[in-house]
Amino acid sequence: MEQGRQGRDDRSPIALECDVLVVGGGAAGLAAAVTAARQGLKVTLLERYGFCGGAAVAGLSGTVCGMYEASDDAARPPVQAVFGFLDEFVARMEARGGLTGPVRYGKTFTRVHDPLAWRETADDLLTDAGVQVVYHTVVTEVLCDGDRLRGVRGYTKQGPLTASARLVVDASGDADLAVMAGLPCTVGDEGRVQNPTMIFRMMGADVDRLKAAEGEDSILGPHVSDLIAKLHAQGEYVLPRSKIFLFPTPRPNEILCNVTRVIGRDGRELNPLVAGDLTEAEVEGRKQVRQYERFLKNHIAGCAEAFVNDTGVQVGVRQTRQIVGTSRLANADVLAGRKFADGIARSPWPIELHSGAKPKLEWLMEDVYEVPYGCFVPERGEGLLVTGRCLSAEHEALASARVTAQCFSYGHAIGHAAAIAVKEGMRPRDIDGRDLRQVLNRDGARLD
Ligand SMILES: Cc1cc2nc3c(=O)[nH]c(=O)nc-3n(C[C@H](O)[C@H](O)[C@H](O)COP(=O)(O)OP(=O)(O)OC[C@H]3O[C@@H](n4cnc5c(N)ncnc54)[C@H](O)[C@@H]3O)c2cc1C
């Protein structure tokens, strides 16, 4: 079929109808879509890229943090604290050889994934659950009746897409739908968000030599930070972040480098919600990658022959908007390991605040905190739940609550909540988080 003849736009619009519409295929959106579909609902997932994984894959964040408790006892083996959908994802990734075992990260452990295996695992999970997926769809507008969300409009190459749903889940990471619907959101610490990082991978590394020289911890020691700060001050390199993380990946001779701190050309912190800042972050991020590559090759054992084989598809964006929910996770809740009767996810992860030259880490020892259901229920507006890193949380609490294992848990919980809302004809705000907790326990989340 020829299109666009005689100056007409005759692309055919797409109209979809479903029970639950999930926007965004990051860890949270994937878990929400699969979970809701497994409850017998018709589920559609829209994603702007051609693959799932979001910040973990397109942003190459690269490791699944938040699975294990932290401890001061260096001899303590990894103690898993988070269960449920995550277990299934991990098992499927392991079956593909796409996930390392636990890797030391300061006082806890993380696991490094292969982003290609992630994409394939997500495709399989969605296909097996019967989710209708439309990749390469950017959602640009919400459809509302008064304060009730009915669906969304999006851009596809085929033409405009309209999707109507009984319940919509905003898994965009950026609370895009909430803000389009005019619902209240907050941005960072009075508008200041954590800095973006351009993550990259290097092949040709001698991982054994690296570990022999620097130890098993993926957070490199103070002697490396001091050297980076010195070389940066001398003007030999541009290295604005001195505390760096290097993770051997599941692929031979490859390391994942979480080392950059992307700031503006004028030294200003960039805000990824500003189009010009996000563009500058991409360009500056790529430049910084080459600076850190040169530093690693010249100064870190095992890296002399290594080379950059890949950067993130996009600069890694840690934080943008948070919704204002019926509950809000407070900084103090994280530090105190607070539990809630309506807690629907657990987290043992420290506050890991990326701001300034050294990321700040505040650990929670041999304990977890819980995240209440209300953090995912917008304070006002109906027909909408959010999931993932745009939950309702204070700035530093978010610096803990945003990591991947928790995003799987949030998706698992919100997939069930969406199914309850549709099947029982309930408003999400009327669902009792304590009941949802029981549903999750029956589905392997082991919250009690
Ligand atoms: C630099 C960096 C390093 C990190 N390091 C780690 C780490 O080592 N370990 C760890 O566990 N976590 C890490 N994180 C955090 C973690 O990766 C993310 O917080 C988590 O993956 C977020 O998952 P999510 O599903 O909430 O959102 P996202 O992964 O952001 O997913 C949102 C999805 O929605 C899509 N989307 C957005 N807007 C639209 C739209 N309008 N229309 C259609 N689709 C849309 C996006 O393309 C994306 O796929 C890091 C994050 C960054 C940025």
C-alpha cells in the first residue's frame, strides 16, 4: 500500500481496548503486565523502545541491586530478602547464562546481568502470559473523563495509537501519565535530582588481574578515588566522579563501568526533564566515557587492553518525578527499617545518593524496610496506578527505593492491585493494602 500520496496523511490509526494498560516496559512495567495478565485479564503494554528493560537495559544500569541484606560481617554469605516475581526473572536469566552470582558491593551484594538476555527474557515472559505488546510507541497524551483516566494516545510509525482501558498503570519511570493528567508530582529535592550517569562496558579486560589488584568489591577503594581526584585537579583528565564502581559481567573479559557523573559544560547539575539538559547529558556523557576509559587503561590493573564496546542506549536517568500518593515513603522510614501493615514490597538497599563527586551511602544492617501500597496510589485521580521508580517518596528515600529488585516487587504488587480493581470493580484507593499483601504472600512474595 502506498501512503501519503497527493500530500494526504493516510496512515491508518490504531485503536486498542484492554482491561489493563501498562505504559513502560522497565522492570516494574514488565512485572505488572505479566502479573495482571496471569490473573486472566486482557493486558496491553506500550513501550517507546523496541525492547523492555528501561533504565536497566537502555540505561545499562546493569546490576540487580536490592536482593540481599547488608551486613558489617564480611564473612556473612548473601541473605536474600526479596522474593516473588523477581525469583522467576532471576531463574529465567540464569537459564540463559545472563546473570552472575552475587557480587560484593560494599556491605552487600548485587548481581550483574546481560542486557541482551534481559530483552529476550522479557519478550518470553510477556508472550507466555499473553500480553499484547506494542514497541516503538511513545505515549503523548492521556484520555480522561473528568478526573478518571480512560486511556492514552501515542505516536507510532504506523500512525496515531489510541488505547482504552479499565485501569491504566503508569510504569514510565517519569510519572509521565500522572503529569499529563494534571496530578500532583514532585521533582527531587526542590527540583534538584540525582545526577545522570552514562554507563559503559569494556571488553578485553583481564578480570582476574583486576580482582587480584583491587579485591572482590565492585566499589573501588579510597586509593583509586584519591588518584582520580588528583588527576582531575591536575587537569590531566576530566573525571568529575571519584568513587567508581566496576562490575565483571556474565560475559568473559567484560566489565560494566558505573563511573561517570554527567554534569553540564558549565559544571551545573543537569535536569533530565529539560530537553536541552537531557541532550547535553548524552553528549557530555559520551565525552566522559572516553576520559574514564583512558584513566582505566592507564591506571587500573587488568584494563590496559580493554576498550569501550558499548554505552547505554540513553544516558542513565536515576530520578525525575515522584507522584504524590496517598502514602509517602519518608527518609526516616528507610533509615529505621520501618514496616507497615500495608507494606507490599521489602527493601534492604542503602540510601545511595548520587550527588556531588562521591555517591553517599547510608546502610541498613541485616534488616529491611517496607514500602506501603499508598505510595503507588495517586492522591487524587481515578483509573490510574503507578509503579516503579516514580513512587511517592522523599528524595533520599527514593535514592534507596528505586533499585531493580524493588521495581520488580512494585510491579508484582501493582499487577495484582490492577487485577483486583478490574475484577472487583473497585477504585484502586479502596483496595486495602493488607489484603494485597496477603495476595502477594500467596504468590511467593514472602512478606511475612
Ligand atoms: C545510572 C544508573 C545506574 C543505576 N544502577 C543500578 C544498579 O546498579 N542496580 C540497580 O538495581 N538499579 C540501578 N539503577 C536503578 C534502576 O536501574 C532503575 O531505577 C529501575 O530500573 C527503574 O525501573 P522502572 O521500571 O521503574 O523504570 P524504567 O526502567 O525507567 O522504565 C520505564 C520505561 O518506560 C518507558 N517510557 C517512558 N516514558 C514513556 C512514554 N511516554 N511512552 C512509552 N514508554 C515510555 C521507558 O522507555 C522505559 O522502558 C540505576 C539507574 C541509573 C540511571
